[in-house]
Amino acid sequence: MIFDAARAAAGQLFAPAFRAAFFKSLGLTLLLLAGFWFGLKELFEAFAMPWLDQLVPGLPGWAGWLGVLAAVVAGIGLALALALLIAPVTAIVAGLFLDDVAEAVEKTSYPQDPPGKAVPLVPAIWLSLKFFGVVVLANLVALFLLLVPGINLVIFFIVNAYLLGREFFEFAAMRFRSEAEAKALRRRHAVTIFLAGLVIAGFLAVPLLNLLTPLFAGAMMVHLHKMIVARESPSGVGPVVGEASP
């Protein structure tokens, strides 16, 4: 079921029906990453460079290479920070464009099912920002654990698999049920959703391809939600938002 959902999502990434969502998702992801890059660069120059300027002049002339070394280290650090920020940025993009992705998936793959209802914009933004904070905090912990051999990559995959799997599944489920019902459905299938999250985390770890994480993860979790609900409900859909649950 997980690989079926992942295969279906991957096959739709460049489909014509996804073109608008593709460019919106990719464009906002690049814009946010560029904003974070310049923000981190300004913070480095504001706090680290004055210290370096004070350190280097007091050293012998041959030590000027320290400035070059510091610049290289800073560049590597900024690149690493940017890589770790892709997961939090994905959380923001999901809240804004997941409904576009979900609608394209539903129309293309499930035209016989009742369509879902978009999550209202303000709650979607609030959920995205709240989740952004959680993902940032979790990835900061993972960043410190990168220094611990043997568990660094494991922690990265576990943290992002759990958080991204949870978020994308709940967003997909909330098109058909309340937030509380979406969380309850996710808890009932926690293992399956976590394993699906590992697929998303693997996608996230591939340079350049990871820029499409919001699109891939959104489509995958829409497919997975449909498959899970089809097993639970004879109708193949859960209670639509706004309708009374049985």
C-alpha cells in the first residue's frame, strides 16, 4: 500500500494536471529557501565576522588564511543549515498548496469519489506555522546529534518521517473530516503512516529532488489516505467535512 501510494505520486509529479501545483510549490519552496539563506548569511556577518575581524589582525601576517578558512567553513555551515531547513519549509508550503495537489489527485485518480473540501486558509496557515516551529525544533536537535556517529542519519530519518508523515496525512484527511477525526485516523494507522513518512524522508534526502517534497508528499498522502479509508469504509470515503459522522 505504501509503495503503491509512493509510485502513484511519483508518476504524477510532472503530469499536466499537476503543472499549476508544481510551479506554485516549487516557486514558493525556492523563495522561502532563498529568504532563509540570506537571513542566515546576514546573521553570520553580523555576529561572526566582527569577531573574526578582531581575531585576525592580531595574528601574524601568515595567518590571513584563517579568514579564507572561516569563509569556507561558514559556506559549508550555511549549506548544511539550508539542507536542514527544507523540511520546515516543506511544512509551510504544504499548508498553502496541499489542497491544490489533493484536488488534482482526486480528479485524476478518484473521479468517482466525492471531492474533498479545502481546509480554510487561516486554519491551514496557522497549522503550517505551528508545525513549522515543531519541525525546526526537532531538526535542531537532529543537527546537534549529527556529531554523534552511528545515530546521526538515523535520527534525521526518524524525526522527519514521523513529523512529515503525520502532517501530510492529517492535511489530506482533513479534506474529508474534522481535525480531531483526522488525528484519530492517523493514530489508528500510526505504523503505516510512519513507514510512509520514511519514504518522504528518503525523498527529502535527495539533493534537488527534495525541492519537490511538498508536491510528492502531498500526492502520496492523498493516495495513502484513500487506500486506508477504502479498507475501513465500504463507501471508500470517510465523513465529508461538514457532515455528521456516524
